[in-house]
Amino acid sequence: MLYHAHELYQAAARPFRAVAAAHRNLLLNPLNPFSYMVGAKALAAAHQVFDDFTRQYDKPAFGLDHTQVDGKDASVREVTVVDKPYCNLVHFERDQDVAGGRNDPRILVVAPVSGHYATLLRGTIETLIQDHEVYVTDWKNSRDVPADEAAFCLDTYVDYVIEFLEKLGPNTHVMGVCQPGVPIMMAVSLMAEDKNPAAPASMILMGSPIDTRINPTQPNDYATSRPLSWFENHAIMRVPPNYAGAGRAVYPGFIQLSGFLAMNLDQHLDAHARQFDNLVTGDGDSAAKHQAFYEEYLSVMDLPADYYLQTIERVFQRHLLPKGEMFCHDRPVRPEAITKTALMTIEGEKDDISGLGQTEAAHDLCANIAREKHEHYVQNGVGHYGVFNGRRWREEIAPRVAAFVRKNGG
């Protein structure tokens, strides 16, 4: 019923947002004499903040239509290589007249299925496409997946990763940002055991919950503070009838978003207070940066219920992968089978999602990879988001990733 109540709230708030937007435009119209009244800008700013924070955001666009290759401008277009029920494999194809002769390494970026869209990795992709042929898992909102499609679970996730790597072929590199670290390790372990020729040349895991027993964070504690039945009864809901996936069991994105906001509520409130000041004083650049960030941050998608519950149970409650007890389709997952795929792990010093050491634990599990193919890096001064976005990512982390890729078969 909570999902239906949320939809009712959105419908009820829509006319108020329309009135607020119309009133704001009126107050800012220079032809309106009331726009010069004391307090007019403040009232207009209040209407803007109200509209921005209460409306429901659709999936943002990647918006990456060009890049720099060897100092030359190259156009970029999104090409869907594989269309699956829950995910598109998207290639950020660069102008071949500029980039075609470079033979840059292929890298599959596996975006997290954790509430936000793959566009959250826009900054990650924007940097990588300068020196790599980049493919990204563009996950679909589960509420929009037709209800007659089969359910999506953790094992399905692993199947998708294997299928995408096989599509891209040998000597591809795979990068997992946050949550995909576990399914990537599962996929690569199975491919190594099968001697699959499409097993990746390297895997780069960034801020991933490989072993959440190490330095548990607030999200880790939340996942272990209640039995799985609690999550089944309180977090899983049915999609309302106005979507293609009507009746499908999901973990709604708006619940996940409320958790994100609650973790740093004071910071978000301060940010919106500053946005109010920016609008009143006419600081357009700061206001635009705020709006761009929150249009991305407040855009969320529903997660498949089976996948969400299995992740809670297998990754955060039972710790099956680091304990050597993980299975995929009733088949044991053995990271020690990986011998040829190089491994790089990256962590943020101030990460409050995946604590320090949780990602590094992957090296102990992959004990049969040659020592020279292991690399671990901790970026000082950044939290979870800073590992894959922002200045530190561009200037300090991305060059290390590029060097590691080229060192290991790129």
C-alpha cells in the first residue's frame, strides 16, 4: 500500500508544483511590477526549491556526445549492443576517423543495481572514453519491465555479466563500481573454471562490498540488524497498475532514496538552504551545479525483489563469497580458480558505504592470481562517490586504472 500512497502523493502534489512554477515565473517576469517588490526573489526561490525537491525525476540522459582523443575532438554516440529485459549493454562509440586507429582496450563498466541509474557513472565514463572503448550496463527500471518477464535475481545478474563479456570477446577488461563487485567475481570465477576464452583480462573493483564483515558501515549494519523476513514484509512492494510491470514485486526506488537522504540529512538540508540563497542572490553557476547534482541524485529506479533480497541475505547477512560458500545456479563459486585475470581494487579513505578493507578482501579470495597481477589503491580524502567521480577520480584514480589495464593485456 505504501507504493500506492507514494503514487497518490505524487499525483496530489503535481498541481501544487504547477502553481508554484507559474507563480515563480510571474514573480521573475520583468514586465510584472510586483517582481520588483521586496521579497519577490525570495518567494520565487522558495517556489523553485519546493518544485525541485518534491517532483519525481525521470531517468537522466548520459549526455556524452563528444570527447577528446589525442587532443582532437571526437563525436560520441550511444549504441545499444545487447537489449535484455532488465538491461541494455550500451557502447559509447567514438568517431572512428579520430579514434579508430588507436586500438584502445575494451572495458565493460558494470553499473550498480542499487537504486540510481547507470547515469550516476557519467563522470566515470566521460574520463574512460578518452582512452578506452567503453561499454556500460544500462539497467532498466523494474517497474517498466513487463510483468510477464521472468524474475531477476543475483544468479541472473551473473548470467548477464558472462553474456556481455562473451559478446565483447577475449581481452576485455571489466570494472565494477560498488555493488557489482560480488556478481563480477562470481562471473569471472565461473568463467575461469570453465576456461571460457572470454574471461576478462583484468577486473577492477571499486568500493565493492566483497567482505562486509570488515569495517562495517551504517548500510551494512542496517542489512544485518533485522531478519530477512523483515525486509520481505516491509521493503518489498507491488508495482501499481499504471506501469508496464504492474504487479511485479520490487524494492521501490523511493524507499532506497529515503535511506540515502537519511544518512546525510543535515548535508542535504544545508545544500537546499544554500540553493535558496543562490537563487535569491542570482548566483546562476552555483544554482545550476546544485540542480544538476540533485536531478541525478533524486532520479531512482525500482529494484527486482528477488535480486534485492538475495543480495541482503547472501552478501550482507551470510557473507557467502568470502566464506567460500557462494553458489550460482546450485554451482559452487570458487574465486581461487581465477589465475589469468588480473585484479585491481580501489577504495576511498572516507567511504561510508563500503568500509576500508571490504574491497581489498578480494585479493585474499583470488589467491592463485600471480602476485604481479594484483594491485590495491586507497584514495585519500574521498568518500564513496569520490572513488568514481570528481577531480580525484579524473586526476589520480583514472590514470592508475588506465595504466593497470594497459599493463595487463590492454
